[in-house]
Amino acid sequence: MSPGSTAEGQERAQAARTRLDQLDADLAARFDASEAAHVLARARADGVDALITEAWADCVPSDAPLALFAVGGYGRRSLYPQSDVDLLILGDEDAQVTHRDALAGFIARLWDAHVQVSHATRSLADVRAAAAEDITIQTALMDSRQLLGDAAMDARLQDAIGVGKIWSSDEYYAAKREELRNRHARFGDTADNLEPNIKEGPGGLRDLQTLRWMAMRVYGVTGLEQLEAMGKIGRDERVTLLRAASELQRLRWGLHLVAGKREERLRFDYQRLLAARLGGLEQADNSDVERMMQGFYRSAALVLRIGERLLQRFEEELEGDVEPEVLDPGFELRGRWLAARHANWPHGDPAQIFALFATWSHLPEGTGLHSRTARTLAESLPLVPDYASASPALRTQFMHLLQQPEAVTTLRRMSQLGVLARWIPAFARVTGRMQFDLFHVYTVDQHTLALLGNFALFQSGSDEQRFSMAHEVWPRLRKPELLLLAGLFHDIAKGRGGDHSELGAVDAREFCEAHGLSAADTDLVSWLVLKHLLMSVTAQKQDIADPDVVQRFAETVADREHLDTLYLLTCADIAATSPKLWNAWKDRLLADLYVATRLALRRGLENPVAAAERIAETRAGTRAILRAYGVTEDAADTLFLSMPEESFLRGHPEQVAWQASVLAKAPAEALHVAARTIGNDDSSVLEVFVHSPDRDGLFAAIVATLDRVGLAIQQARLLQGPDGSVFDTFQCMPIDPQRPVPPALVEQRLRDVLSKEDLASIRPPRRTQPRHLQHFRIRPQVAFGDAANGRRTLMSLVCTDRPGLLAEVAQTLRAQGLRVHDARIATFGERAEDVFQLSDERDLPLDESRQQSLRDALLASNTGESPS
């Protein structure tokens, strides 16, 4: 029987467990009293040391030729509430065999005491071989700390894994640098994720540890103080890193407490709990969560910024001196690094800082800023005034930067290096600011930079697949810098309270006037900020095939320059909000509104297009396309007679021609189903066309079937044909972007379902709500208005999004005996905003009684309760 399994051993394990529980309770209380997390982590490591030492003494003979080491984070005396306790038992193979039972009892005792131990038992030769093969093992051993055994074993271990034996400085740095790149890539190369990983994500604690390990291998030092003494890091940089580390450690300790398990990701499940605990609150609201997360994002950004400088210094140390190439009187190239030529740069002059960015903008992509210059720039940031108090010459210099072809890259660099936040204090206030929802997946500053990055794509024309028209519109801009300013200010007032568009427009106007822009240019920038949501809302919530909608939008836009700039700003804004938000459907929707508005402006706002004119144009365009399909004029006219007049009012010639060609292939059939893919990338839209005799439950059955095959409807258009049939068109996206749905499968499933006599049994599948949606609840709202000149009722539903929502709404509408003529589905993170055009079974608008009945039914289905 092993020593760890005796009755006495069990009693001691229970006593150790009680002590560990008490230790953790005491440390939790100290954390709630605001004691520093790194102090608590060391105290926990010391407490676990005592438990392990006692267990070893109980289980392993004192004369056993074995040594016990703490490795990894435990080796650094840094142990969080849910961290693993990593141990290395070192001894030759004979000793391992002789004391196998004793070691098994030792490990069992620790597990019985609830010490989360992970261990390896190796000989010195095994250790060297494992470390040489796996840099992770090598790294863990670099943090080893001997707990028990022959003291000489520590020196032998360090010698076995030393620079002269395995992993030279160059090799180790290169491997860890690649490891860091790959790790960052797993998180999208940004710390600004909605649920960031405090430990492994960019700017997280692992980055700090990686810098320390590199310093150990390159310089032979173990801490920031030694690096500062060597002149490899400045005092301000060291203090900043320590402050950021303290914030990250505090968040990680608190996360372990509220999660009650090993968790390194700040998931929505825990963000409110953690914000409440950190603030000593019973319950945290959104603003508490946003403040906590802003602290994380700012700390992570500082780690990334200073870490990049340190990485470069490590490279400089390994590469040796490089002969500089003089660029101009102020700057030179050192390898691929831009450096100031003079030791006293920037000479106390902020103009020299702007000159740095001007020189940098003309250098090849991939040119970095030399670490010494980057450090000097960081120390010189107080020289940079806010624009309101800057000299006219400095303001002119900034505008010149915006007028260069690489202006977007320059703004991104100025943001990353802290200059932009100094120049525009309002930008500093939104740096690291997040919004506690699922729509805005980046912080405000990162969203803004991503928007500007999309402008660079428009300028280069390098992403024509995603943005079908933007590259054509961009060259027509009179002054691209005006659009850059609008992008820079469009969300700058987020978090202040009030309408951020209105407040941002005021900021933009003040900035433009201070920089000497003309009245017309100032008005344009301010208008773009004020109206930056107009085109998106119009396209997604209104029927842009309605000439009246286009006319109203055109009257607001008023001229071609406002239209061009608003279109580009809208495309860039939507695509920068979330990687999943931009797709071929939104691209087409905005392009359609842009083209329709451009035609309205060309025609003249005093000459609005009439419905008859629009129908005639679409018929002519459709005929031309059908001729290419081999359809004669007479055959086209026959097809047109079987189609709704409204198809030609609201549809594209290309779309109407596709539907007509589907009818032409089997004119005698009553049911036609067709599906096609629009676009050829990951954001492709599946367009589905259904021509069928009208009957009760048809819309609900189609919606349920599309849901079952894995499609989410973005837009539905339902038209009545002249012979009692329906012409329904759906724009769909895969529910799971990784699992595209073949058009042939959609066609077959719809034919099977719609061929049934009874559609009442067609129900949507039951879907579980995704975890991330469970933490966001929106009070459902149902509103009614007039549509189609009073001939139909417009119903809008705002509620929490969930899988199968539209299918449930369709079932409710069917149960109410209502007809759906149009549906526009918009999802903004966790928020669904759906709009339907409805009529009763007699094709009349809903009276007040029917509206109230529908409202009650929808609210009941969305809350699970009857409305009060």
C-alpha cells in the first residue's frame, strides 16, 4: 500500500484540503480588499509549497536520490486560484523505479488535497532530450525552482538546458517569435475581441511572459529592473508594463474567482459578475462592464506597443550593428527600421514628430520604427498639443499628412503610437472603449481604424469581390481627406450620452474650422458624421425599390458628392463593425440604393420617377436579357402577362429575367422553385424564388423549410400574381458560414414541402439559444404604421435575436390569418429589427383590433408570458 493511501494519509490529505480552502478564502477576501493580485499569487504559491513539502516528507524517503522542482508559473511563484501546479521530479531511472510507489502516493496525496497538480518524472538525460525537442518544455524549465532534494541537482538542471547546450539565443528567439505570431493569429491579431483571452490573447499575460523569457535567453536577465539597468528599457516603459501587468493580473485573479474553474477568457457569462466584484457592487450595469473592459483593452494595447519595441531590441542585439542609410537631414534607415539621426530628436519641437510620419509614409510597407526612436517618441508625447491649442503651421502639417496616398497607414501608426490621441483628445476618450453588445465587436478606436482601412481598400481597388462599386466611386472624390476626417469622427462621441452622430458632427465642424477648411468642405464633413447611419437605415429598413423612398433619400443627399462620400462611408462602416456583418446582400442593397439615387439626381429632384416609367424601364431591360437566353419577344410578352406588375416596379431586370426564365422552362407547371448563388466568396447570398398557387400557411412553410436546411432569411419579397399565384423571393445567408447550403438541396426540399396538401404540419426545428445570446435581453417592441399608400400595414418587431426567430414569427402571422407581402430582416448583434408589410385575409390593412391581437401574440411568444 502506498503511503498516500493509508488512513493516516487520508486524514492528512483532508487536513491539507481544509488548509488550502482556508488559504483560498483568505486570499479571496484580500483580493476583495484590493490587495495586488501578484502579491496574492505569490502567497498562494508559498502556501502550496508548504502543502507539497509536507506531502513529500510523508510519502518519499528522505534519503531518496530524487529532487522536486516547481516549473512554469508555479516555478515563478505565481499561482492563481485555478492554476495548475506544475512539478518536475528529477532522478535517474533506477531511483524512479525504486520509489515508484512512494511517488504515486505523493501525487495521490496532492490530488486528495485538491491541489491541481500536473507532473513529469524524468532523468536528466530525459529532461535535456524533451527540452531540445519541445520549446514549451524548455521554457517551463527556465522558470524552474527547486523545492526539495539535493541542491546540486539545480545546477545540473540549469546546465543541461543552458544556451551552450540547447536552444541558442538566436534559435530560441526565432522560435518564440514565431510562436507569438501564431498565437496572436488565433485571436485575429487583435486584443479588441468581445470575449478576450486575458492570458493567451494579444497583449495578454502570456505576451509579458514571452518578453521575459526572450530577455532571459538573449541577455541572461530575469526581470525588467535588470533590463532597465542595462539600458534596454526605459524607466517609463518598465513602469507602464508593470502597471499594465497589474491590471491584467487583477482581472485574471477575479475571473478565476467568479468562474470557479480554470477560465482565461472574459466571456459574457462572467463580465457582469467580474465587474460587480471589482466594483464592490451587488450587480453591475452595462457602463460598469464597459469601464472594466476599457481598462483591459488599454492595458493590452500598452503591452503590445512596448512589447513591439522590446522585440525589436532583441533583434537588434542578435543582428548586431547595421550601417545606416541617410534619408534626409532628420532621419535614416537602419536595416528595415526608420530612425531619427540625432540623439536629441525631436528637439522639443512637435513639428519634428509630424515630420517623422511624413518621412515614414514614403517608405516601403513593412518599414518599422527603430526602437530607440519609438522610445523617444513615447517620452516626447507631451510635446504634442491638442489641435485646438496648436499653431496654424502644425495644423497645416497634419492636413498635409491626410492628403498623402498613405494617409490611412499614417493615421493607424499615429493611433498605435499615441500621437492621434494627443492631437484629438476626443479620440483618446474612445480609445479602448467597448459597447456591451454583440453588434460592435471592436472597441471604438479599433472600429474607426478598421473603417479607415476599408477606405484604403477602396483606393487600391484590391477587394472588388467584397465591395462591388466602391473602387469605381473612390476615384471621383474631389478631396479624399474629407472622407478620412468623416470616418475619423463618425463615432468619436460614443459613450458621452446623447446622439453620438449629432455630438460628433459638432466635434468634426470644430476640427475642420480650426484646420482652415473651407465652409463647403467643413459642411460636408460635418454632414457625413451627422448622417453616417442614414444610408444603412434606409437600405435595410425601407423598400428601396419604392420610387418614393429613393426620392426622399435623394432629396436628403441633394448632390452627387454627398451621395458618393456617404456611400463609401456606409460601406466602410458596416464592414468595419463586424467581420460577419458585411456580405454580398448588403453590398448589393447599398449599390442598388446608390445607383437609384444617382439616377434620381441625374434626372433632377424636381422630376421624380413615376411608377409607370420605372416599370417600362425594367420591362425593356428584362426583354434584352431574355433575348440573350433565346426567348423571343412574343414569348417574353406571354411570360410578362403571368407575372405581377409589381415585379417590374420593385425588381432588377436581371432578377426578373431569371424568374421569367424559370417559368419558361416549365410553363404548364403550377409550382416553380429555383435557387442561385449571388457572389463567389464566403459572403455569397443564396437567392430563392418560389412561384406557387397561393394558400394559407405558404409563407410560414417556406420560412420553416429554409430554416431547416440552415438558411437565415435577410429579405423576403412576396408578390401576388395575376392568376392567384404568388411570386416570393428570398435573400438568404447560411446560418453557419462554414457550412454553405447547395442551391439544389434548397430546391428539392422546398418542392417536397410545397407539394404537400396540408402545410400546417410544417414547423421550424427547435434550436437552442447560443450561449452568447443568453446574456443580452431586449424588451420586445411591436409597432404599426401605414405602407403602400395605406393599402397595407407596416409592422416592425424589435426583440432579442435567436435561432428560428423569423420562422416563429411566420407561424404567429399564419395563426392570426394574416398575409405577408414584404419582409426585411435586420440583425444587429443580439438585436433583431424586422419589418413586415401585412394585410388581412381580404387583402386589407389591419384594423386596430387585429393589430392589438397580433401585438399580444408576438409579445407572448417573445417573452414567454401573456402581455399585461
